[in-house]
Amino acid sequence: MRRAMNTYTIGRLAKAAGVGVETVRYYERRGLIPQPPRAGGSGWRSYSDEHLKILRFIRRSQRLGFSLDEIGDLLELREEQGRACHEVLATVQLKRREISDKIRDLRALQGALDGLARRCEQQETPMSCPILEALEEGNELIDEGGSGNEH
């Protein structure tokens, strides 16, 4: 038994996917979702369940840290079922490495901020702020802490 296909206006589609109307339009301009056909003589665009599936795919992928360019690649692989799994796995492994690198950089930043905070907490006279001085003059905590932008 075939299930009837739902059709959506852009507003209903956006609401069902949990995004804004402008987001749907933006994804269309980027080529992430196909342009829908115009309905009958009304000129309204008529979105399908497939559009909703793609929007939900995009949102889930974003939550996992994928960029829109990467999501575009994943959507292309989604259409090529025969070779998709191996390439998707490679994409996921690359994203995991990027996230691990980012976590390492964030931990270094956290350590630098902890060091600055300790300096401030240990200061006995409130004449000057060691944090502001370190930011103004630079010091090993900041220079070694990394900015996360070296890559």
C-alpha cells in the first residue's frame, strides 16, 4: 500500500523541519535542497516529504559538526548508494579528527585562562590587574595557550 505524499508550503515545511523560511530559501540557493515545482496556477512552490527529509538530514548533520559544504558532499553521497558507505565513513573519520584537534586547542585555551585567573586570585594588592597586564604585554601563558588559529 502506497503512502500518500504530503505537500507543503514553504512556511509549513520550515515549521515541520524546525527551521526558518529564510533558511529553506538559503539552502535552495546553495543547492542543498532542490527547487520545488510550482503548484497549479497559483505560483506557490509545492514542497514534498523528500524536501522535509533533506532538511532534517541537514539539521542532524549540522548538530554533528558538519559544515554546509560537507553536508552538500554527504547529500551527493546519499544519492550514490553503491559507493556511499566507504566515503561517508572517511568523511566521519576526518570530522572526528577535526573535533579532536579542536578539543585539544580548547583545553590549551582553558589552561591559559586558568593560569591568568590564578595570577589574579593570588594577587594581594588590587593596584593592577594581572590579566589586563598579560593581555596588554603578552606572556607565556597566552603565547603558549594557543589561539586555535594556527592551523
